[in-house]
Amino acid sequence: MIAKKIKKTAFKKQNEEVCGFICFEDGKFNVLEVENMAEDKSSEFYISAKSFLYAKQNNNLVAVFHSHPSGNEKLSKYDETCSEATCIPFVVFSNKTQKFSVYEPEFLDTDKKLIEKMKEELCQ
């Protein structure tokens, strides 16, 4: 279900990186899309600190997601650095390969069991 929601979100703007949060509420995952604030939306994404803090304070935040409209599903070094800095896993979906990639930082501010459950749903 979560994979389908992220794909639907990603294909709404096929030439831009879409981004948002994966949260867990009432026994299921939910996707909260936020505006990509990057100048070049075709090759990067930027989530405002305000959006990130709001999502973290008001939801059971599991991961940050974004799409790669033309590249593969591999995370960039910058994506990994941001994941490490926030202690939140990052998920990438490639519109081109239609595959997901998940990066888990060394220190987590998310329930490990929810990360594993999320990964299972993304691989279905």
C-alpha cells in the first residue's frame, strides 16, 4: 500500500523530485507530500525545516521520501548525509527503474520495527 502511494505521488510530477514523509498512524503507513522547495526540482529536493519539524512533532515519523524522476533509486552522498544528520531513514523511488532504496542512519530517531515493516511493504 505504501509503495503504491509513493508511486502515485511521484508520477504526479514526473519531471520533478517529489518529497515528503512516511508516517505510521492507526496501524498503517501514510504519505505526507510536502512542497519541494529546491531551485532545481528536476535534480534535487529540499524540505523546509518548518515542514520537517511540524511532521516530526505531529506525526509518528518513520522516514523521509523523495523521487528520482530520471535517475536510479540509489541515494546520493548528500541524501545519506542528511539522513545521518536527522537520524531519520531516507527512501528514494526511481520513476525510471520503478524501484525503491532505503538508507538507515547509524543512529535512529525512529522505531526499528516500523522501519522493517516499511521495507517489507515497499518490496511487495
